[in-house]
Amino acid sequence: MVAVCTAMVAMAFGAVGTVAVFLEPLAAEFGWPRADVSAAYSVATVATGLGGIAMGYFADRMPVRRVALFGALVPGLAFIFLSGMQSTTELYVLHALMGLVGIGAIMAPLNSLSSQWLARNPALAIGIVSAGGAAGQGLVPYFARYLIVTEGWRQAYLHLGLLFVGVMLPLALLLRNAPPSNRPRVGGGSSSVRLLALLSLAAALCCVCMGTPLVHAVTLGSDRGLAGRDAAGLLAVMMLAGMAGRIAFGRIADRAGSLPTYIAASAGQTGLAFLFPYAATGAQLYVISALFGLVFSGAMTSFLSCAREYAPAGKTGLSIGVVMFFGWIGMALGAWQGGLFYDLCGDYFTSFANASIAGVANLLILFLLFLYTRPLLQTKEAT
């Protein structure tokens, strides 16, 4: 079940990333500004966050296979219809549907499902599934780019759509709900609501800190004199290290606890984000990027594991969906403020400093969570 969830999340994450490789051919074909085309990515990510809440809610109340079938069919059908589009309205509507009832039906529900099937190591399960998402972010757009070069963008969309339906549908039919588990919960009732509210705010601030380097490290590398391929390699290094970090920190969270692991990963992320603009050479940037990839991915795995622990009984999918939504919002804000303050200041020092300030605020909230959950954990252990 974890392997099936990993494969589906990989394809879902990859579907969002295809906007990057279709940007240039669509702009050239229709004369659309690149900002208009790239806005499809923003539409898809916000819709995915909202869809994760809705689909997570339904996944808690019906067989997960029914929900996952939307995620198996909708992205593929959206790609097929995109092969015949003629306007930006179609571009946005189809990406909104892809995120809302397609990818949203994959991300939160299947992270929740994988943790239930690997009940003795739930954080590791989430880490494995998240690592699949990181792999999909690289592999699916790469394959889409190959199709565009060899067959043109319309045929590329069509073939992607057929591939997604042909692969995702059989995978979705394999899914089934996990056996009931009596796993311990940190909170309950109003306690869970407060914990999830604090965690959601922490996740948003954490992802502001995370999103700035993810979006702007390549441009920073170019500013430091790296050639195009070498600058792009910074992101590749982050993603490769991130795959390892998701699994490693998932394992650590199962042993040391999700919240302490989240605090450690967030502290590393906050410090490294601040260091990026102070790197004087390409080698230093590569080292910082690799270390950042390890810890930012650990933070992602850990806050999803925390969401699972704080969820009320029967609402794991909904709880993970809510926390993921705030994470998506934080990513968008981090990317936006990075560009804004670069334009205002003419360099990246303020942008990355702001990212670290958000990271510090995240750590303060996590400290409050630690103080709040410690007596709850002691009560659970006593009973």
C-alpha cells in the first residue's frame, strides 16, 4: 500500500510541475505573457491545497479507493483537454480542476493512508511517500519536455493524459483502507483543534522559510556567476538531498518523536536559509543547497507526522489536508516575498533574511506546542 501511495503521489506532484516545461511553447504559440502561463501553477497549487481539505474529509468517511479514483482520472482527463485548448481561461480552469478534485484527492488522503498501513513507523511511511513526490517533480516534467521536443506540445499533453489514466487508474483500484488502529493521540476534542491551529500557523511560517530558497536559489547562483546548467544544479542537489532527508527524518521522527524532529529540522532550515546570500563561491552554494535539501524535507515530513498525531479520531485525512493547505500558502508567500524584496533592494540579502525571520517565528510556535503537548503526553503515558 505504501508503494502504491508513493507511485501515485509521484505522478501527482509531477503533474503540477509540468507547467514549467509547457511555459515556453504555450507563450510562443499564443503570444501569452509568461506571467499569464506561469499563473497556472499558482492556480493548481492553491486548488490542490483546498482540494486536500475537501478530499481528506471524504477520505475519512468512505473507502479511500473512491476518493483516489478522482485523483487517478481527473489529472489525465485535464491533460487530454489541455491538448485542445485555445485560451488562458481553459488553461486556468483545467489546472484548477486538476488540483481541486484530482491532485487534492491524492496528496492528503494517501499520506494519511500510508501512515495507517505502516502503523509502527508512520512517519517513515510519510517520508517514503513524500520522497516519491520529490522524484515525480523531476521525472514527470523531464518526460513531458521530451514529448514536447519530439511531438509538439499538443501531442505531449494528449500522451501525458493517456499515460496518467493508464497508470493511475489501476493503481487506485489496488488501494484499500487500513485495518483499525488504536494508536495513541496527543489531544482530543478542543485540544486537537488548538494543536492543529498552532501547527497550521507553524507550517505556513515554516514554508515561507522553505519556499524562498527553493524558488530563488537558482537565480542567486546565476548572480554569483554560475552558468545556467550549474545554477540549475543547485535545485537538483536540493531535490536529491531532499529525497534522502524525507526518509531519514521520517525514521528519526518514529524514534525521537515528530515534534522534536520537526524542531530540529526547522532550526537547521532557518539557519541555512540565512546563509545562502553570504556564500561567496559556487562550491559553498552547493554545500548549503545539499544541507538545506536534507533539513527542509525533514521539516515537511515531520509536520505531516505531527498533523497525524494531533488529528481527532476519524479525521486524519482532513487534518493533514488542513495543515498541507497552510503549507502551500506559506510556499507561495515565500516565493513572492523573495522576488519582491529582490526588486526593492537589488540583492537577495533581505529576501533570505525575511525567510529566516519566518523560520524563527515558526520555532517560537513549535516551542509553544512543545510546552502544551508535554503534559498531554505525560497524561497519555500514565493512562
